[in-house]
Amino acid sequence: VRLVESGGGLVQPGGSLRLSCAASGRIFVINGMAWYRQAPGKERELVAAISRGGSSDYGDSVKGRFTISRDNDKNAVYLQMNDLKPEDTAVYYCNAEAIALGVAMRAYWGQGTQVTVSS
């Protein structure tokens, strides 16, 4: 299973970005999907998570500003980020719990996409 993120970039404070992550490979089913981020010198932290059924959860620092969604038919997850702040600057990683054909359920990670919030 391969996860590929896109949509990162440079944005001014107060701006918006939409991250996308598409999963490919010999996928049988994808259960939970999530976005994590890691800023320089900090540990990786959960930004938002969404179940296959659509239930979502958010880190305290992004509640009310970020929205996670998914398209099960496309094996994709999205992160709409509004009112971005400099402290949102980080590498954002896509995560998926998936069962691939012939492989037990495990977590997969994307390569990360850089989000920089700066004036």
C-alpha cells in the first residue's frame, strides 16, 4: 500500500490549504485514516483522524479550523486547513490502517508534505 500526499506549500497567516492523500496498491480495505504533523524539533502529533464510517476527531490546536474528510471509493483522505497560523508549520503525514491482499492489517505512512505558514 502506497500513500501519496499533495497540496502542501507556502501560505500567509490566515490563509487556507487543502491536503490530499491517495492510497494505491493491493488494498482490500482501509479502516481509519489520519493526518499527523511534525515540526522541527518536536514529536509527531495527531492532527485529525477519521473512521471508515466518517466519525472524526481533532487535535485541540486545530479544532474549529481544520476539517478532515475521506472518499472511500477513491481510497483518499483530505484535510481542509483554514485560518492557518505560523505554528501550523510542519511536515504533514498521511496515515492509514489498511489490510492489503495477503497482509494483515497494519499502519502505512506517506512521505510527507511541507506546510509553511509565514508572511
